[in-house]
Amino acid sequence: MTDLAALFAPLTFAHGPAMKNRLMLAPLTNTQSHADGTLSDEEFTWLVKRAEGGFGLTMTCAAHVQRIGQGFPGQLGIWSDDHLPGLTRLAAAIKANDSVAAVQLHHAGMRSPADLIGEAPVCPSDNDEFKARSLTGEEVLQLKADFVAAAVRAEKAGFDGVEFHGAHGYILCQFLSAEINQREDQWGGSLDNRVRLIHEILIEARAACRPDFQIGLRLSPERFGLKLAEIRRVAGMLMTSGLIDYLDMSLWDVGKTPIEEEFADKTLIDWFAELPRGDCRLGVAGKIMEPAYAASLLEKVDFVLLGRAAILHHDWPLRAAADDGFKPVSLPVTRAYLASEGLSPVFQDYMAAWKGFVAEEAA
């Protein structure tokens, strides 16, 4: 049997509470909240069940920081004080289960569906593919202010920290991408300019929130016009900046090699694990299912984020701690199984769009 003890060692951070183990719930789209962005009982149940199941940190799905930043139906909101009652209830329940409570802060940018937000989506530059319009300079400053305001709102609600979503082609990632970001002002052009928005958000959020508030960042290294060399440079700069407590690298598949041929001699995780970290913790997400595999990754990084594994087993951490040989249930699973794991019919519908995840029911 593989020694899984590393998974259950506590992890301290430069700011905020320690995780009791090295297992973080990945921020997962679930489409369960109300149309106005307020927390539903279904989303509350889904998240709190993971805290009860032993995750060291329980993170919400992407919560949008502007009304027009909504990326999908039923998305949790954090752009209005109207969202505070639900967020406050959620933070208290997560922390009551000895799990660190975090909100992921998000804006979909050009990926906001026009029929959902009622207007053309916004982007660093005009984008024909998504029929998105360029943000004005004033709107970029407002976007920055709204990300910071959302962090303050999360703090007010009682969360231990936030993670800024800079991955997967959403608005902060759009600014990072030289392909998408065609601006000619201080927000575009050189990499220093393209990372400026993220950098200033982190500086201002750190100043606006209490000293022990925890701040993380999610980045992804590929697709959406991103270049691995640039994302490595951004990751290295931010991990040693003192601005973030952890970097969450979303790799789609932790074991994959880069799509850029000049980097194909090492896996994606290795390109980031070798960077200096300062006081920052490094975590990875991407097809981590079995405890032995998760434990092996801790030779390279500080923690792992579980997505699909946590959908399938709300108590994955408790099961892994109790049984060295624990293996997650095989796919596909039934809707009844997902219901038993705290997924509402709406979330089950969402997962049914993932090929091979939900068993097709007989007519």
C-alpha cells in the first residue's frame, strides 16, 4: 500500500488559517444558485457536504464580481450586498466543519453569453468570435475596483480568503493573452502590461482586506492564446511577490506534457514545480482521482485540488484517511448516486453534458 500520510499533514500559509490536510476542493461550476446570484439551498448543501467530508479548504464555484461578468446560468454572485446573507451563511457552515472557507472571484469577460447578461460581453479588445466589445480605460479601472470590492465582500461575509480566477480564458486570462489582448494602452502589449491588471488587483485586495485574509490565484498554462514561457514567468513573479498565499495551477491533466514542442521534454507540473516559491504554496488540479496518485504529487507541490473526485465522493478525504486502498467509484454513475452525493437535479443535468460521467437512463 502507498503511504498516504503526506496527504494528511497540515499546511500553513503566510496569511490566514492552515489547512488541516493537503486536500482542497476545486472551484466547480454547478449552476445551482438563483438567477440573481444569491445562494440556493442546493448549492449550500453541495458545498457544506464537502466540508463535512474532510476537505482542508472548501472553495465555492466561480462567483462573478460584476453583473455582466456572469458566465453561466445559476452562477453564484458576489457583486452586490444582496448576496451577503447567503454568503455569510455558507462561510459559517464551512468553517463549522473545520474547513478553510474561500470564494473564487470571477468574471467571464468575452465568454459571458449575451442572452444571459442582456448585452454584448466585454473583453480587453473587440473580439469577433465572441461578439465582444473592448473595455474602455475607465471600465478597466472599474473592473479592478469590483474585483477588490468582491474580496472585501467575501471578508465581510466571514470567509477566510478568496482566489482570483486568472485561468481558462476568462477575463483576467484574456488580459494575459497576447492573442486576445490587443490593447495599446498600459493594459496591453508587453507581458508586464498584460499582467498589470492581476498585479494591481492583488496589491489593492491585500491592502483593502485584513492582514490575515488569505489570497490565492488560479492560472492555467495553455490554450486561449497563452504561452507557457509567459505563464511560467507570471507564476514565478507572483509566487515570490508576497502578494499571494497560494497559486492554484489548473492543468486539465496533471500528468500531461505541454502542447508547445519546445517544452515537451517535461510534464506541465514539472515546469511549475521547479520555480522558486518564496512563502507561497503551490497546488495543482487536473484528473487527480486516486489517493496514491494525489500523495505522489506532493513530492512536487504543496497541495492538490480535487474536482471530479470530489463530485463523486463528498467524503474523499475521510475515505482516503480510513482506507489506504480506497479507489473512487467507476464512471459512469447514475443520477441517483449523484443525488446521494448532494447534487441537485440541475447539477446532475450539468454533469450529464460531460461525456461518460452520468449513465444514460433507459427510456
